[in-house]
Amino acid sequence: MGQGNALVSHIFSQKKCELKLTRYVVIDEVSFRDVEGNGFVALLHKLHPRFRIPDRKKISGLVYDLFLVEKAKIRSVIVEQRVSITTDTWTSIQNINYMVVTVHFLDGDWKPHKRIINFTKITSHNGEEIGKMVEVCLREWGIEKFFSIVVNNASSNNAAIDYLKRRMKSENSLLFEGKYLHMRCVCHILNLIVKDELKELDSSIKAIKNSIIFIYSSPSRLNKFREFAVLAKFSITSTISTDVKTRWNSTYKMLEVALKYRRVFERMFINYFHEEDENCKKRLGPPIADDWENAKAFVHFLQKFYDATLELSASKSPTSQLIYQSLIALQLEIERKRLDVSDPTLKKVAHAMKLKIDKYWANWDNMNPSIFIDNVLDPRNKFQMIKVSIKKFGGTATRIQEFVNKVKLELVNLWMDMQLECDDGGGGTSSAGGGLCDELFDDVDVRNEEEQLLEISNEVDKYLADEIEKRSNQYFNLLEWWKGNENRYPIISIIAKDIFAIPSSTVANEATFNLGKRVVDPFRSCLSPKMVEALVCTSDSLRAEDFSFWKDPTDDDIKLYKEIEEIKKSKSFFYLSLNVYNFC
């Protein structure tokens, strides 16, 4: 018999089949009662008659057991890492609010990872209360070292960060007393800027949107639109979608497409806009020339914001090194159009956008220093990007050198801190000499500091002086470059690994354009908060790539977690979930 037809022995395992079924329920987000469906039961019985299909009550217990196993696996990895953290809020259909905490880090193979480690019900949006919940989460997971916490621009998050700074300073968990801790979600700020401008151009946007609604209000109008489109040399299948109110990228796409069909629209608007809408008000429209010009100008900027948001919200590659150059590119484009007298409409919109972007990023001295260090640690940039950008904004040679020196000092200070960590905290001088050797000890300390500064200069200056990588290399991979240069820059590579793990966004790219709330689906909403957390965290873990330095949790690890959960009476939620037995 050929190799392809070789017989393979198979030993049935009820436990393994239950695990596969549990993973299916979690990954595909099916309700627990689905395992009792007649068709599903018949299918599994046909596939393996010996498999005793667990009922929904047992499945809920198996889900939680799997949650504890995945939790132990993740903890065994991140407990020794310096991580960055993001927080966000979700809402169920019953208006129950949840806080999600996600850790971000690079593994031993320089692969980026993120894991949801907490999905907890919150009763208050008070900043200090949120800070306390994050603190509890960090302690539960044994996270003692973290670089940054990325949050959106809500005022409550400022208070939460202040609380965490106060609490963590005394435990030596923060770098430079929390200077790098607070990182604002760049994509959220871009959303706020776009949202404000959407309000200012609301009438123009609605006039165009109503024109699209007019076309789709009857099949005959749609056919007429397509006839006119063909005359204008568009396809007979031409279509335009209206936007989704809470997703500004859909507004951008709607306006972008509508502008292409401007001449087609203008032939069809005569009667529709003299009618009243369902509220007995005259519809906004038809779009006049100013509306189209406003839309054209706005789309010009929306495209820049759209591209930047997509780039900064990537989850499978580092994005922190892109923040500085993306902001500079946006500001330069806005400034160019603001000074362009040939297009008054574009100039007006650019002026409004500048006021909004300056609100958040005009003062570089108040920005998280990691934004600049990230950019410097891209070997295609080093300090060249910073020098060029300051010059483009009219900065003098003195200003350029001052800022370069400031950022370099931050990098050197980080180097010193990481060096001390690598030396197991750097130790301390003994006071056992009773004063006799104090002067000698002081001289030794000074000498050590001088030699350390020389060593710093060697590695930091060596990196900065080495040849800059060519940007034209389309195969360049930032993380692979640092992986290959760990031995050349041993301490700076540690900084790079920590700093490139900082995300630019608190949410994944599919949600970054959303101006509304993130909502827990109906199935999860009918479960207890503890079960919701188990499903969300486990689903996230099972869908993610494995760690390259991942260690299987020992039986003792899993036993410890189960004992902790028993003490906290977490498993009581299994029976709470039975209150909705007939629904879930």
C-alpha cells in the first residue's frame, strides 16, 4: 500500500473531542445551546458515534476551563516581559459597560503579539476607579514592568493614568517616573479631528447624501441614473452607497464616489428636492456648487487621514515608528493648502483642520518622548526625519540641534536604565565601611559613571553613526533588521523591542474609523460578566499566532489558577448563566 494510503491507528478520546468542540464554540462564537441542536447532534453522531456530546451546561464549564489554561499560558510569557497596554470600553445591548485591557509585546523572534487579558464590567467612568481596575488587572497577571498605556482622549483616562503613576512610582514599575506611560491613541485623535470637520460641513454632506437616497428611492430612478452614467462614459452597473453615520471612512468613500458622478446627479435633481421629507421639512439639496466644492476639498484631506489611520492601526506590524512621520505629513499637507490662494475652499477647510490638529500636536515638548525615539530607531531615519521636518516648518539650525540633542538625551537615559536592568538593578554601594571608606566609594562611583557614559557613547553613537538603510529597499523589514542586529546593539535592541511594541491605536484597524460605541453582541450580552470575559479573552487567544518562546503551563500553574478562581468564587457564574438557559 502506498504511503498516501497508509493506515493510521486512531484511539478515541472523549476529552480531546470535548476540547475541539469547546474551541469551536469559542472561536466561531456560537451560543451554548447550539450543541444541543438536532442537526448538529446528528452530524457529530455520524462522524463519531462514541462521542458523548456535552450539553450547554457542561460546555459552559469547559469554556471556563479552557479560559484558565489559556490564561496560564499567556501569563507564563508576559510575566517576564516589559509590555505596553491599551484600554477601551464596550457596551452591551443592556447598556452594561465593560473595560477591555490588552497587552502588546514582541516575542523572542521579534514577532508582534497582542492579547486581551481583561474584559471587566465597570459601573463608573470615574478616572480613578478605572485606574484602580487596571491596577487590579496588572497585579492579577503579575505584570510588573510596562512601557506605555495607550488610551483614547477621554478626560477620565487622564485621571486614570495619574492614579496609576502615583501607585506604580513606589514599586519601580515605571520608566523615569512615568514619563513614557501616557500615550494618547493617535487614531482616536484623528477621528475627533475628522468628526469635528464633518459637523462643520454637515449641510453639504447631507445634500449629497440626499441625492444618493433620491436615486435609490425607486428602481426607475436608479435605471435613469445608470442611463445618464453611461452617457457620461461610466459603467451601466454604476452604484453609490450612502455612508454609515458612525463610520467616517464610509462618508469619505461616499463623497469620493459621488464627486465622480457630479454631472450625472445634476440632471436628476429638479423635482425631488422640492418635496418634503418624512418630518415635513424640505430636504437639504440639491447640492449647489459650493456643496460640491466643499466635498471636493474635504475628500482631499479625508484621503490623507484615511491613509494615515489605516497605516497606524495595523496590528501585525509595528506602528509606533510611523506616528511622527504621519503627523508631520498631515501637518505639511494642511499647511500647504492653507497657504494656497488658488483654491479658496481648500484654503478654508485647511485652516479649520490646522486649528484642530494644533490643539493636540502643536507643542512637541508635551508629547510622549517615545514618539520621537521610535522614529530615530528606524535605521532608515535615525535623526534625518526629525532634522528635515523641523527645517520644513522653518526651524533654524539652532532649533534643530537643540531638539536633536534633547531626543538623543532621552535615548541615552533609556540606555542607562536598560543597562542597569541587565545588571540586575545595578546594585548599590555598601554603607558597612562606617565612614572610613566613604570618600573612596564616592571616587569609585564617579569613575564608574564616567566609564558608563563612555560605553553609552560607544553604542548610541555607533548606531547613529552607522550607515542609514536605504528607503528604496522594498524588502526592508524593521523588526527583522533589529533581530539581525541584536548582537551589534545589545542594549539599544532591548529599547527597540519595548518601544516598537507600543501600538498607535487602542483598537484594531477594522474598528478605528468608528465614531460610535463598540457593542457586545446579543449572545454574549445575555451571559454573566465573568462568562463574557472568558469568551472574549479565550477567543482572542485562540485566534492569535503562537509565541515563539511560549512555554506550556505546568499542571501546578493551572492548578494554582483554578484555586485562585475558586477562592474568588468565579466559577459560580456557571450557574448564573443558567438563568438564561433557554436563550443562550
